[in-house]
Amino acid sequence: MSIPAQKRNLRRLFTVFTTLLVSAYLFILIENWFNALQDFKDTLDNINSTQIQGVRSTLNTHKLMLSILGAELVSKGALTQPEKGRELIEGVKSLDPNMVGLGLARTDGQTVAHPNPEDRQDFCQGHDQQFSG
């Protein structure tokens, strides 16, 4: 074998090994990227399911609280005499500040009781905005 043939063979061998190394590197790089992407999706799914559970729990708690409060207000006769229910509504508001807009309205939409009678206008405006369209 002559020297140019040996150089050619060495170049071919170098090219083959370099191609194999670059291919292996790219394969590992792409595999790691897909693994990281899947881990990211799994993390987001876990965060999403935790948030959903929290919101459902909060909504169920408020639903139960409002059902009990409504039954208590009806039993006290707050629909006909709103002052009987105002104290109960204030008590719920002090226990759970998230119920700040809590009030009692008849089925025709007429506001009957609200924690602060002077805030009745704000309550009515919020009610109108929520249910007007």
C-alpha cells in the first residue's frame, strides 16, 4: 500500500467514526429533549389536576355553605323580614371574607338582605352586570 492509499483509508475511517459519534450525539440529544418535554407535560398535568381539585373543593364548600345559609334564612323568615337575616349574613361574611357579595334575593331578582344596607347599590350593580348578558 502506498502512502496516498493509507491516507485515503485513514480519512474514510475518520469520517466513519466521526459520523457515528455525531449521529450518536444527535440521537442522545433528541432523546433527552423528548424526555424533558414529557417531564414538563407531566408536571403541568399534575399542577393542573391539583388546581382543579382545589377549585372543586372550594366550590363544593361554598355550595354547601350557601345551601345551609339559604335554608337557615328561609326558616328565619328573612324573605319577608330582611332584618332577621342580616345578622346571619354578617356572621357568614366574618367567617369567610370571600362571601363579601353575599346577599339574599327573591326569585324575581329583588334584593332582600345584604350585610351592609348602604352597600345595597353596589350589590345590585354587581348582580346586574353578572346576569345582564
